[in-house]
Amino acid sequence: MLNLAGREYDCGPVLFAVLQDCEHRRRSLPPDDGEAAAKLAEIAREKLAEIAPCYAEAGGTPGYWRELEREVLETALPQYARAAAAQTRLERDHYGLWRQGDPLSRLALGLAGLTVGGLIVKAPFIPIFENAFAFVLAAAAFFYPEIKRLVYDWRHSRLLNRLIVQAERYQHRQLPYVSEAGLEAELRAVGAAATGATGGSATPHGSPATAGAGSEPATAGPRRTAAASPLSIFAPAEAAAPSPPPLPPDAAKAHAAGDGEPPPAGPRPRAAERR
């Protein structure tokens, strides 16, 4: 997977942008796995269609974009869709908390934790002798709803980060196996795209080739070389040397007559002085 358009179009950044849109709209999707997967695939295709014109303008090749779409839609998205549906069901069920974690349930959980902690401290067969252990257990039970939410949200975020890291590693591991023929094909595709973007070698309007019979001749002067494309991986060609300035009329006549060296510059002597 050879990307010649820039680091922002690698698998990792593109997959991050796609998953960001999917995660933003995930909570409004149905909890069913099949329906959620279909909706997420539609969201991912919309985001990829939004990124594709920017990639083409940056000088990317169609072959890499097809591989990138296949990696996102067929490899990463099915793994995300199952986890997204499960996370949506958990959030709609309030993570399975008793009474949805209201203050009364928290108070009951805190008292239960304090009681269990006191029994553990007093039990002779458990090697815990600190009385503070009961209060620590009571505080943990009181904040149990927040702890459960944090654990499930952290697990979902870790899955998203793992998918992005795996996509980046997969792309980097495929680069050493790009053959010379594949590299040349990618470079030819980039050159063809750049030529198509600049309109080829069309003759500009008003040039000597298209000028009419009554038009003025083109002014002699140094030719300007076309600037190198910023996306080209080759070194820019050296600028053409400027042509020498035109000779004065007298020097041009003497040179055409074969007199050798042109006359020196300066005022010409008058006829009286020559006599």
C-alpha cells in the first residue's frame, strides 16, 4: 500500500476520521447488530466519498485508494460494528446498574460495602487487620456505578485505538514488499494525473502557432521552463540558460559580411576629421 499523496491519507488517519464520524452517530442507531452494521457501513462510505476528492487533488493514485477502502470497509469496520452495537445496548440499559445508579442505590451499596468490609476485618481466617479496609470498600461500593461506566467506556476506546494502530502497522509492513514494477506503475499514474490536471501540452491562446496574419510577432527573449510539480519525487530540472542579447545593427551587419570582430562601441568619426 504505497501512498504518494501525503501522511494524512495513510490508513491510520483515514480510519480515525471514519470511526470518529461513526462514533458520533452511533448512539442514534438501532441496537440490532445487522441494522447497526448496515448503518455504520453507510456512514463510512459517505466519509470515504468525502475524502476521495481531496486525495485525488493531492495527486493520489486510484489503486491505493481502492486498497484503502477495502481495508476500512472489509477489515476494520466489521470489528468495530459488533463492538459498537454492544456498547450501544449497554448505554441504553444504563450499563446494567440497579436503579440506574440513583442516590438510594448508591447509599445501599455503600452500607453493604461497609458491612462486608467489617466482616472481613473481624474474620480470624482472613489476614486483614486494618479497620480502614472496611471504609475503603464502602467508598468503592458507593462509586460502583461510575467505576462500571469507566471500565466499559475504556474498553470500547481501547478497541478503537487498537484498530487504528493495527491499520498503520499493516500498511507499514506492506511497504517493503512493493515491487519495482508496482512502484513504476504508481509513479506513471501520478504523472498521468498531474498531466491531466494541467491540461497536457495545449498551446496557449495568442501564441505564434495560433496567431493570425495581422498579429505581432513574438518578442525574442529567454524561455521560461515549467515549474516542477510539488508532488513530484524527482529533482526539478535545471533552468534553461538565457539566450544572449541581440547584437547592435552595425555589429550584426559586419558579422554577416564576415569582417571578423565587430567595431568597437562609441561615437563614429565625422567626415571632416577623417580628411
